[in-house]
Amino acid sequence: MYASLQAILHPCSQIIGVLLATSLISAGAAHAASNDKISTDRPDFVESSAVVGKGRLQIETGLAWDRTNTGGTRERSFTTPVLLRMGLGDTWELRLESDGRTIHRSKELATGVATVETGYADASLGAKWHVRDGQGSTPSVGILLNLDMNTGTASFRGNGLRPSLRATAEWELPADFSLGVMPGISYDKTDSGKRFASGIFGIVLGKQWADRFATFIELAAPQIAHASNGDSMVYAGTGATYLLSDSWQVDAALRRGLNRNTPDWAWTIGLSARF
């Protein structure tokens, strides 16, 4: 967990310092903490519609790996994703996110030539608005606005500022099942400087097996774009979460790429805490 926090602190330490200071002041002035259990946005792709609550700080961190073999090249990546969530009110939260420390290895199978790139990923500043609670057949709804910033090291830095907008809806189903859907759109930029819009979509089916243990299956498309704009990325995945307490969660997930533009396999383990 320390390594992951160190990774995100590198590109945006001043922003995080402000968030942490503000959170501590808010926590001292308001006791917004309910007795509800922690609700996280990891490890599945579809974000929760819930916010952390006024005066709360939540840290969601983990380790992630992916691998792919394509065109005679074997590629392996390692990242340390971190998401910081600070409650501004009962329906709003401020968010800071990054894939953190990143290591990418590639090897040309024909020649045996291998390369390794290391550095830090871009940071993303965002906000979530919990629009409404679910009731009966009506879903719980949230809106997320993110701004990806080119704060990473050269090998992993994006092009300029890239905003995105997502909506998430969650239904509670019979037999302790749940369904989440998240459509969205992002506004990105190619290496040549051309701006383009791409789609975002995810759907997840969850099952609560016990008071502290849940599993999920999902289908996700983090990017839906034309081949000239980087092509689409699509994967299927499964995972599980386990509550160590009402404020601490561990998780794991496994994903399988469904097209050539997506890593063949990806997996993650994580730890989240609410303060």
C-alpha cells in the first residue's frame, strides 16, 4: 500500500496535500460517517453510484498486472493503481486517481531483443455526484466527471487534458443479486494532436454470498473508438470482494481480453480503507 501511495504522490503531491488537509479539517468538524459498510469503485470496471459521505476520506489501492502476445511480441505490464475519494457532502465527492508506478516489458520473440520502460502514469482529477437512491425497480444513479492530466513520465504520458463523463446506474435484484450499468464518453487526443470522442461502456452482475463476501462478472469496453483513433478495447472479467471490517476491504479480479487491442489477460489484487 505504501508503494502505491508513493506512486500517485509523485506526479501530483501538491493536489493530494490539499485534499488530505481539507479532509482532516472536515472530519474534525463533521461526523458524517454512517455505520454503513465501505462501498468501493474497484475492482470491477463499473463505478458505484455511492459517494463516501461528508467528511470521509477513502483510499482504494492495489497491484495490477497484464500480459499479451501479439505480432511476434510479448508484452508485460505492472501498475500500482490508487484512487483517493474525499467526501464534500452527502451527495458529492472529489476524486484523484492514477495507475501510479508503471513498468512495461516487451520482447521481440524472433530476435530476443527486450526493452523495459519504467515511470509514472498520468493522474486524473474528478468529481462524483450521487443523483438519487434506488427504490424498487428504480436504480441508484451517479454521475462522474473526470479530467485526465498529462502529469506522468514521458513513456506513459497522455496528450494534453482529456475530459470524460460517465453515468452509472445500479439495481438491487432478488436473491442478493445486483446489476450495474455505466455508459460514458471521453474526449481524447491522438499523438498527432487530433481530438476525437470515444465511447465507454460497462455492465456488471454481482452476487452477495454472505454479509462480507461478494463476487461479480462483468463485460467492459473502456474505449470504443475507430481504428484510426486507437481502436476499441473490450474484455470480460470476474472477481470478488471481502470485508475485513466495515471500513476495510480486500479484493481480486481476473480479466480476459476479447479483441486484439486489449491485453490477453489482466489481474489485480487490492486493499481499500475508509477513514
